[in-house]
Amino acid sequence: MIELYGVRHHGPGSARSVRAALVDQQPDVVLIEGPPEADGLVELAAEDEMCPPVALLGYVAGEPSKAAFWPFAVFSPEWQAMRYALGAGIPVRFCDLPAAHQLAMAEVRGERRWAGPRSRVDPVGELASAAGYDDPERWWEDTVEHVPGPAVFAALAEAIGVLREQNEEPDSRDAVREAHMRKVLRKTIKDGYQRIAVVCGAWHVPALQSLPAAAADDRLLRGLPKVKATLTWVPWTYGRLSYTSGYGAGIRSPGWYDHLFSSAGQPIERWLAKAAAVLREEGIAVSAAHVIEAVRLADALAALRGRPLAGLEEVTESARAVLCEGSDLLTALIQRRLVVGERLGAVPAATPMVPLQRDLHDQQRRLRLRPEAPPRDYDLDLRKPNDLARSHLLHRLALLGIRWGTPREGRTRNIGTFRETWELAWRPELDLALIEASMWGSTVAAAATQRAQALASGVSGSSALEELTTLVERCLLADLGDALPAVLAAIRARAALDTDVAHLMAALPALVRAARYGDVRGTDPARLGEVAIEMMTRICAGLPAAVASLDEAAERAMRDRVDAVHAATGLLADGASRAQWLDTLARLLPRCPPLISGRLTRLLLDAGRLDTEEASSRMSRELSAAAPAAAAAGWAEGFLAGSGLLLVHDDKLLALADGWLAGLSKDAFAAVLPALRRTFGGFAPPERRAIGEKAGQLDGTGRAPVAAAATDDELDEHRAAIAVRAVAAILGLRAASNRAAAS
């Protein structure tokens, strides 16, 4: 006797109905829609450590593009059938087309997919429409999920049979899959099993109700493309089980379905209580009275709409109206936390893994870094051995393209700091990324080292040198000392051949940072410093030619590179290189475009190579009336960019700038205004306020303001009279002199 249980792949009512039907039938074998290569993995589903959601991962070693997932939740009918059979001690077999063929066929079609139904029509949507429903999910809940029992399978099979008859273009892929299912059924009967239970998608049931001659199915299966597929269990998440993830058999509300399946009773009351708890965690005041009113509203809405039980639509509307007080933002929070859910499954330690997966699993346990689906922040103190090891692991995984951790902005850029902040969120596809990365080595450290060496040898193009120096930083962050010689050799070779000074200037800062801060992580920076000094010499030799004949965009880019190299020479522990750089800037100063000339003047002033008087003299010349307004504005922007403290503390420079601005014509002022806004907009607010207060005392003549004595200062009238007589005599004001003498 063969019993066919046609189901939707993930549904709590279907799962209960399947389990109840199996208890009644007492089969001696259970066939489940899934890849037969996973038959040897079924026993792991009985382990206590196996916690859905999980998925079967099928992949082709060395070809990560050929992979597919078969997900299972606790409320999946197939999972419940599997657990029933394992508990009853009866065999479980998968009966779908082997993954070896499915992966090969997907490659031929140009697909990379998660396993799921691919029929020409949406059977749930078609049946819902025929019943007068505009929402397939709502129809399924009312008809199947809320009315559990074995009787639903016969009715559903009959309805699907009608749909298949109306479907004029049968899917060729479905035909092949169903041919293999019939082939497995024949073999199962031949093996002597009497009571056979088949749990599969409802769409396939009509094709399995009769077993035609095997020859026809054999013709369909003959000559199918095939690859060598490997299967294993991997953790899954409810987020990846939803429609929005792109999963073909996805559902709208995995968290809601999990709640319906696992609730011992009063599902609506318990659900809204959970929603209230989510809001309270965010500091929203929600009382028990709110929950009671929300339950009443949900029941009332279900009664008005003729539904047997309040569904997701009703509880969502009642939560929005009562618990969230109409807030769409709070409703979206409940949607994310509860309706979809953030649960991550787990697989037993005995699950087959590639060595790289096993090594990461061991390190996660040793470093107490638990894989979790919800994003979680980790603040690492690199002075602590465990946190430093965590940092090394996360940087190594990033180098392998396994983005488990994301550095928080502004916290891990500088490798000299003792703190890093990471946001960790585990996603199921990272297991596939681990399998892909296993080609580089059997441990995370070995694989990351090989990957870094491969990157060093494969870098090309105009930005190669910058990429290589960035790779040095990444190797230091990941503590991959064995990879550094290959990367440094590549940098030396590239720097020797690269004649573009801009490339050298773009690459130098990262290398200097690595050389300067390598010792924070226990890395010897000497080798990095040697390469940086070599590059510094080449930059100084080529810079004069590089600053000639630049357009506006290139001039600004060169100004930024000069700033970066100047800062790098300050970090580089080599006085000769710093002196060589400053000498080069001094030689360039008379022959540069205005923007760069202004910047070099400021850098030399800050470095003590120019005194304030010489800088003021240069500023007076560059901002004189004879200079074109645009050139003067460029020079001022280069000189002042980055900090306004110079104008705050040097009255003479501020007066020169004020006099230049006051002397501009209306049109000239309009032309230079964008550059001025860029310059002054980059100053800190306190700097802008101080400059504004001091500028208010200027008269636009270019002269510094005269210091006035405070009104409450004591005045020595005798000494003042002497000063007045002297000034009057100088100016020829005899009468004033006489009055002063009389006083």
C-alpha cells in the first residue's frame, strides 16, 4: 500500500497532519522529496545537537558555483516525517532526482539556486484564486494550516490534479524529477516493503498515483548531465527561509509558522505577548491590558472576515493598532524579530565538514565566538590575548572572502590602535564560502596565507602597487608573517618598474602605517621600513615632473597625495627620508600650480622650514591685486585647508587674507566663493567662530587690528600726557602740544 502525502514544503498544519497520518498508517519505509545522496546523513537528524532550521548543502568540490540548498524547519512536513521514521526505527530514503544531476542541469541552465519547486504555475495561488481569495497565504492558512488532519491530502491531490490537466506546458525538469521518483518507488516495492509513505510537494502527487511502464521513465532519465556531488548538513536561518531571500519555496512568515507549530495552546495570546516583550526590550511601555485588547481586536477581525482563527494579518493589524499605537516603525520591528525571525540552526559535531570548516568550528569554540544570525557587536581590546586572537581570525576570514565580521566604521582602520569593533552576523552561505576557500588550505591560517601569496602574485593594473601595500596591512592585521616575504617582494618588483609617481605616492601611506605600527601586533617592521624608504627616494626624484601641467582635478588629487605622503614621512622612523622630502618640497615651491604652492608653503611652515615672516611675505605676494583672483583663491585654499588655527593665532596672516578679500571686485568675489566655502567649511566650528570674531575687528586694509586697552584699565595720566606731546610734535600739531603741556 502506497500513501502519498502532498504538502507545501513548509507549513505547521501540514507538518502536524503528516505526523498524524504516519502514526495512523504505521509505514515500514518513508520516502521524502530530497537528494538521494543524503540518505547517509539522515541519522544525524536524530542527534540532540541538530536544531532546525538546517539545510542539506549539495556542492561540487572545486566548483562553488555548482551548489544548492534543501532547507528544513521544525515545521517542515519532511522534517517531521524524517523525525518520526527515526524515532520509529524505520528506514528513510530520499526520492528526488539526485543532486549530481540537479547541479549539472542547473549549470547547463545558467542557474545557481536553492532547491525548491519550479512548476509552470503557482498551485497555491491558483487554488486560492479559485476559492475567491486574493492572498494565497491566507487561503492556505484557512484551508490547510488551521484545519489539520489526514483528510486534507486527498482533497489537495484532487485539486492539484485538475490544475495539472489545465497546465498545457508541463515543466520538463518536473517530468525528469517525477520519473526518478517513480523509479525509486518501483525499487522500494521490489525491495519488499508493503506500507510505503511518500512525503513530497503536492504538485507531484498526481504524477505518482500510478506507475506506468519503467521504459518511459528510463528514456527520460537516460543521458542526463552529471557531476560529482557532495552533501552535508549546514545551519540555516529563518531569514533565508522567507520569500525575500530568493528561496523558491520560501514563505512569508517563518517565525509565525514556528510559533503556530510549537505553541501548546492559545497561539494568538502567546504571540501578542511575545510582541509586547519585543517592544518592552526597546523601552516601549506595553502593559498586560494592551495585550488583552490586542487579542480581542484580532479575534474580532477574524470573525468579521469569516476566518476560523485569527491569522497573521489580523494579529499584525491588532499589534499595530494597540501595541504600536499606529507606528509603522514598531510594527516593522515586530515583523523582523517575530514574523520572519532571527533564529540560526545548529548541526552536530559529527556532521561531515571539510577541514577548513572543522578548523573554524574549533576556533569559534575556543575563542568563544558563537555564530549567530542577529548582528552582534564585539569590542576587542588587542592587549588581551583572546581578543587579539579573535581579531586575527576575523581578518583572516575577511582575506578569504568569508565576511562573517564587518569592521565598524572608523574603529579598525588604524592598525596602531589597541581597540577594534566588529559586527558579527552568520549567514548560511558562509558555509559554502568556507568550502570554496578550502582550496587554499586546511586551516584558516594556512588558507589565508596561501590566499595572500596568490593575491600578491596576481595583482596587475594601474592600482597594483596600492593594492599590494594594502595587502601588507591586511597581512599584519591577520598576523600572517609567512605571507609577508612574498608580498614585499611583489612590492619591490612593482615599485622598481612603476614610473608613475602618483602610484608610488598612493601606495606609500599604507606601507608606512604598517611599518610604524607593526610592533603593536608583535610584527617586526624593519623589512617594511626598508621598502618604504626605497619608495620614498623614488617619489622625491619624480615629484618635480609629476606636479607640472596639471588640470584642476589632477591638481587637487596631487594635493591630497602630497598631504598623505607628508603625514607618512612623519610616521616613518627615518630622519634622512623626512629631510629629503622637505628639501624636495622647498625646491618645488617656486614652480608649482597655485593650489599645490599654497599647500607646500603651509607644510614647510608647519615643519619649521619657513618662518612666519617668510610665509606672510609669500601670502602677501600671492594674494596681491596683481594676482588673478582664481589663482589667489587656489593658493589660499591650499595654504589654509585642513585647519584654521593659523588664522586664529596669527593676526598678520588673517589681516592679509581680509585685505585680499576686501579688494576683490563683485565678479571676482563670486568666482572665488566656491573655493572659499570649501576651505572654511573644513574648519572646526570653534575655529570658524574665533576667525569670525577676529575678522570683525578688521577694516579691510590688510593691516592687523590695533590692540585697544580695556575700559577698566587704570590710566597713568602723566605718562599719557608725555605720549600725547610726542605724537603732537611729530604730527606738527603745536596747539595740541601746548594743551597737553598745560594739562
